[in-house]
Amino acid sequence: MNVRDVMSTRMITVGPEEPLKQVATLLVRNRISGMPVVDDEGHVLGIVTESDLQPTREGAPLHPVRTAADVMTRPVTTLTEDDTVTRAARVLQRHRVKRAPVLRNGVLVGVITRSDLLRPYLRTDPEIRADVEQALLGDGLGLTRDRLEVQVDEGVVHLQGLVTDTRQRAVTVRLARGVEGVIDVLDELRVA
């Protein structure tokens, strides 16, 4: 599953000269905690979040703070729509951010958040089972339905049956783990 499959394309953005009062109004009115700051061509210049608008110290700032450009975070961690959901989760975790703009040829096309990354876990057990069977039975491993049984319960895949050797067993388990929405794989395979 790729970022394009789970990202939000309904985005609220602001320009760099947007007054902070308007930025705050957009965040509250749309019940979001952050949004990209973009130029007229849709290139991401920064990101402004609720925490960027919070006063952080006593006294007056060193320079006037009036616009999105004055408080936005930059550089921005971005992703492309072709990135995998797994890569996106790692990037958000590594950079300790809750959201990332998604780009196509350098232009904003969506936003992905941590909660968007949970969507693969919402897949039903029958959907997961069908994809696991397709990955295992159609991959030239030599596995057949009469030698392999796949069951899925709450995202946990149970593999039972016969494989020809330990290598085939390892590949079978690895392929099953790679299916979107799989929480874990219980390997109950036997080597014939």
C-alpha cells in the first residue's frame, strides 16, 4: 500500500503572508492541528502547527510575529505519493512529526498523518486472507491449496500445511508478513 492510498487530498493550506489570527481560525474551525504553508505554485515552504502558535516565553519576541512565515517550521519533512506506508511511518517516527505533506513533482497533492497510517489495519480478515493466498499461491513457490491452509483471525495469519524445505518455509512466512494489514504470522507449517 502506498501513501496515495491513505493520504488526505482535502487540505487546508495557507500562504506565507497569512495573518496568524487567520491561521489560528483555520486550525480551530477545521479541527486540524497543522497545515502546510505554500507558495502560489503549490510548493511547500513550511508547516504551521498549533504548537507554533503557542507563546513559549515571557516578554516580547525579538522580531514581530504576524504571519505564517514568521512561525512556520522549516525545512519540512515531505513524502511522495509513491512512498510505501511502511516508509512513511518510519519517516514520521524518525523526524518525530505527526504529519507530512505529500508531493508530486515538488507540488503539494496531499497530507499524511499518523492516523492515516493506521488504515491498513482496518482491512477485513477475508481481504487479508485473499491477498495472502494470492501472494503465496501465485508466486511460483510451488505451493498449492491442497498443501497449504491460510486462516486469518483479527489480522493474525495462521499458516498450516506442508512445505518442501526450510527455505520455502521461510519465504512463505516472509511473503505472508508483507501483506498489508497483517499483524502477525503464526507459522504452523511442516517440512515434508
